[in-house]
Amino acid sequence: MTEQPAPANPEGDEPIKQRKNGLYPGVSDELAENMKSGWADTELRNLQPVEQAPHAARRRAALSARFPGERLVVPAGNLRTRSNDTEYAFRASTEYVHLTGDQTHDGVLVLDPVDDGHTTTLYLLPRSDRENGEFWLDGQGELWVGRRYSLAESEQLLGAECRDVRKAADELASAAGPVRIVRGHDAGLEEALASRLDADRDEELRIFLSELRLVKDEFEIGQLQAAVDSTVRGFEDVVKVLDKAEATSERYIEGTFFLRARVEGNDVGYGSICAAGPHATTLHWVRNDGPVRAGELLLLDAGVETHTLYTADVTRTLPVNGRFTEFQRRIYDAVYEAQEAGIAAVRPGAKYRDFHDAAQRVLATRLVEWGLVEGPVERVLELGLQRRWTLHGTGHMLGLDVHDCAVARRESYVEGTLEPGMCLTVEPGLYFQTDDLTVPEEYRGIGVRIEDDILVTESGSRNLSAALPRTADDVESWMARLKG
């Protein structure tokens, strides 16, 4: 990585500072003048709107109707420092992406109230300035990190008026009337508006935007299916290289899946869980630094995130050598049976929690049958005793976030009713810790989870990830075929 210049003053009203230990002590007047001229016109014209533009406009209309007469501010967020002068890869806030289709850092969506609703303004960074040298001297200049869209180009792509974001704080601070902001993404804007903000009112905005994502439109469903399809191919990639993972570690599995995610999408939607052997009993094992051994199970929980930031979330538990032992199959079959019961409960009009209750009942029944917990099953469920080995809820909403709609009201989400267009995971599991003395030794260190992404349809549900096998026999046949 080359030595970066220092950041420019964002307003462009001061000379761009040079790095303290940079090899060039400064910029001569002659070089500065030379760099201002001799560049071709690269403005893009006659651009077509991005695919999600009309969907984003409908979502903004719903937001406008909910908060008439109020100014609404939804920031994308800012770059965050990873170390010294390097930043984490930027990921725009979910609320901002959902309402705009844009993913650029520092962007701000503002809905200004008018008599018949709101006008939409997108505050964005314009192309880096050639007059003050920003484009080649600033660490975020065009020659360092790539070309940004001009404001005129962004207007064509996003279907909204675009203004220079460096003016946003002053313009918003001077505007009269009530204002709400989605907090946690842009500290500078929150500071500029601090005297006019109310935490409870801002939380109402965040909750509404979370609930606005509960039912997916046709564009979103297409993106979720694309994310799942890439994820399926990523799982196939992993199976093909399990011998190399055995020779190295879980990191080989993580890297293999990540390659698919970066080639076909934007990234992974969350830290991949590549948990082999007893690591499978740790729900969010993302260190991925352990050994991969024949005779043990691999729990792979991973999802590709599309270029539009929709993510899949799929889990399969696989025998590393391609064959389940009799005891592994016994536990696996119980989880599969629980997942089947959960998926069968997903349909329009059903209570959201029905799929969880159905899956937990199956697992509790098996735990009683195996003598691991004293029945009857109703007692086990009433007291939650099965949770020692099932641990987590059986699923969650899915979309732009892997745990989408997370701040929706309970009555709209976990205590709500399923509707066509909702997408959720169904993912029961059984986890027997290595130090759990309440179970026979042969159980210890085994973790099994099976997870699929389920779309609620008009007539029932559709398993978006059905291309990956789920029964023990089908998993073994699939792995044998992929290994040749």
C-alpha cells in the first residue's frame, strides 16, 4: 500500500496539509497549477436510474406519510478508522440504503416537509475538487480511492435532487421546524442538530424504518434469492476443498467462501462461522483458527451479501469425511425433524413464533426420549429446560441486515403475524458442550444446526435455499458427488 497523503480540509478553504513524514515536503506553485489543467471531460450523461430507485421512492413516500410536517434526516454514516491512516471498508447504514439505493459514505437523506408531503434531497460528496488539489492530494481524493459520481450524475441514478454534503450541517441547523434523525451514524450531524433533537422521537423514526422492511418487495426478494444462490455455490466450493482445510485449518474454509462472496457479491453478510469439531458448540465461532478433522462435523454458517447489500444466512452441518457416524446422524436427524416442523409452520396468517414453538417441541421430545432431561415434554417446554442444549431462538427476519428489522416493535415482529413477502430463517440446533457432565460422553463436543431462508408466499412458503441438501442421506450423496 502506498503512503497516503493527509486528509484535506472538507470545506476546501485551507491548503491541503502534507503528511508529517511524507517524502515530499510540499507542492510548488508550478506543480499545483500544472495539476489543475489538461484533464478530459469525464462527466457521465444520459444515465439510467438504478434498479431500486422506484422502490426506494415508494418507501420514502410511506415515510413521508407517517411523519407529516417534520424534517427527517437519515445518514449513511462516515468512514471509521481501523488503524492510524487506514479505514474499515465502508458499509452504508441499512436505513439509508433502503430509502435511497445509494451506498456512499457521508451521504445524508433529508425529507423536507411541504404542504403535500415532503421533498427529497440527497446530500452527497461531489467529485473531488481539481482547483484546490483535493483530487490528488487528499487521502480520499479521486486519484487515491477512485472517482465519485458528480452530483448531476447521482441525480440521474437516484432520482432525487443532490446537494453538496459539506453544506448539510449548516443548512439543517438553520432550518426551522421539528426534526428527527436516525442516530448512531453521523456524530457531526447529531451535534449540529442537538438542541432540536429528542431521543424518544428519534427512536420512533428508527422503529418505523425497521418495520418498513418487514415485508419485502419484488426487488428485494430477487436480491435475497441471488444472495442465496451465490451462497449455495460458496458451500459447494467449501466441500470441494475440505481436504485442504484438513491440511491447514478452519481458515481455509473461511477464505474459500469469502472468495465466492467477493467474486459474486459485495462481501459476506456477517462473519462466517466455520466451526469444526467441538467449535460447532459455540454459536458464533468466528475465530476460525481450529483444526478440521476427518470423523468430526463441520458447522458452516455463512451468507453472501449482494452488491445491493442483501444477505443470505444459511447453515449446514457436514461430516468432514463425507459420512455421518451413527451417533452424529442420530443428532442430525433430530435437528432436521425439528427444522421440518418449523418450516411447515411458516405460512401467511400464522403467528410469527409458531415456527419456533414447533421446532422446539420436536427437540424437547427427542431430549426426553434420550433421557437427557426429565419429561413430560410440556413441562420441559414450560420451564425452558431444553434451552441448555438448544440455546437460541429458531430464526429471525432477513434482508439488508442478517438480523433484519431488529428494532421493530414486538407486536409487529416476534408477537406479530406472518404476511406474504416476509423472509425469515428457520434454524434449530442442538449443542452439547465438551464440559457438559449432564450428558453421556459420546454427546459432548457435537453441535448441529440446519438453517434455511424461507419466504412467506400467498399460499404458504418457499425455501430460497432448497438447492442445498438437508437430509443426512442427501448431504452424503451431495458431498460424494462434489468430491468426485
